Amino acid sequence: MSTVRQDVSTPLAPRPADGFGFQDIVYEKRDWVARVTINRPGVYNAYRTQTLVEMREAFRDAMYDDGIAVVVLTGAGDKAFCTGGDLTEYTGVFTQRPRDYWKYMSLFIEVHDVLRNLGKPTIARLNGIVAGGGNEFNMCCDLAVAADDITIRQVGTRVGSVAAGGATQWLPLLVGDRRAREMLLTCEPITAQQALQWGLVNRVVPRAQLDAAVDALAQTLIDKFPECLRYTKQQVNFWKDLAWHMTAGHARDWLSLHFTDLEPWEGMTAFVEKRPPNYRRIRELARDGGSSETLWGPPTQTCQACGTKGLPANMRFCGVCGSELAASLKDGQF
């Protein structure tokens, strides 16, 4: 049953939930509650560009709809809430065109800004693995209810990235500096019970009671004054907003440039290929005077046969004419 009753003649009017034609999310509105479900269970509800576009539109619609009092964010199935960005897209697109990651990160920032500032309480329904950017969406919500068998972790330093889309900014605010550093630096998972003790979630319940617990919390919020809720949310957002706005733009630029480096190539390729990343080899390259930043070394060679400049230092043959390169650092390859 749709909650849309407002005049549909203005650009701020909400739309029926089934009128969007979403591919990657399921959007529902019923009994004062909007539910946004990331619907990619085959990849553990990892989001891609299309998913973020749809989430942004759903959150905006929920913001416009006066028949919505609470927004619930969750993931499809029972395996994962959200496991962050789809590394297949990262590997296939962004390591090849880092400038497109800048555009993608701009979209990611927009989605977080809408979710954090839509003026209504938001609840993360944690029904499975919460990892990477999934935990950033968890922290972006006002409240979180978790099934008792879930885990939460950050994954940036495991896959060649930095969790600067909310985790480096917000984890210290929620769990404290030392615990945040442990999660961010080690990427080890914590249990739902640890998350509750640390303040990363509000409630932990048996899986069979998850929906009832989320519904009960939503009902509690519905029976509060909406204007007071909106301004309370805005005030409490202060520290999150401060940390976010001082760092998110910097993170967008650094991460975009970082996609040309060896670390994301190795980390994300290893993930897609289902093998352990070769962390130690990157350290060995730096220790032994090689290039730990680039896959085939810095562009320092010139082909004596055809005159092509800027060839990678570790290439044995010219990629233009095929001639052997005399100055090749054959022992410095990854």
C-alpha cells in the first residue's frame, strides 16, 4: 500500500514506490515506513554505480514523502547486508580509467549526503555480512539493529584501498580511536556482540526476531513529533558532518589517483581471481629499490630502435616496435 497522497504537480512530490523501475534495489513504502533493500544477493549485496544511482533516488523520494516517517536500509537474502563496492567494477573499469572513479565517488558522496540529511530517522537492518562500504552505510544511518550471527569488518587495506568513504571519519566517533584503528588497520571482523558493546549497533537480536525488532523501533520513532525528530537529527549530525566535509573531497581525489598504483591492481585483481594478494612482494620491491607504486615500473625507458619514450622501466621489449630494451630492470618486476 503506497503512502503517496500529496499533490503530484510539484518537483518535490513523491512517487509511488513501484513507479521507479529500479534494477538493483527494492523500494517499498507502507505504514509510515520506507524500506530500501539492496537487491544483489549474488554478489553479497555489493553496490555498483547503478545501485548508487537508485539508492539516491529512493532516499530523495522518501525525504519528499510526508507519508514516510522512518527509512529502513537493508540487504536482500540472509547472507549479507552490504559488502561495499563491487570489486569487479573496480577492477574492470576504475583501475583502467581512474578519472571515472572520481565521478563514481562523487555519486557515492551524494548518496551519503541524502541519506544522512533526509530529515527522518534511518535504521540499518543488519541481516548478514557488513563489510567495507556496507559498514559505512550502516554508520550513515541513525540507528542499527543486527541479527546475532552477523559480522562487521572494514576491508580497505586488504584490497588496496582506504576506507575514506565514512569509516575513517566515523568509526572513531562511534567506537573510539583505538578500536577504530584496529578495525581499519587489521580488517579483522568483529561479532554482533562486540559491535553492540562498542556502540556500533543499537540492538542485537536472534535472527528470527530481526524484523520484529526493526518494526518495533520504527513504531517508537513514528510516535514522536516529526519536526523535533528532524532537527534533533540535524544537530546530532554535527560531528559526522564536520569530519565528512573536511575529508570526503580529499579522499575522492586521492583514491582516484591511487587507482593507477600497484596496490589496488594487485588487491582487487586477487579478490576477483579468488587468491591471496601478494602483500610481501610489494614490500620487497620497495626494500630492494624497485617500484612499489607501479605495475611495470616508472615510465623512464626510451627505445633506441624507434625512439619511443616513457616506456615502463621493467619492460624488456618496446611495446611499439618490439625491440629489446637494454636498460630494462628485469629483476624489479612484480
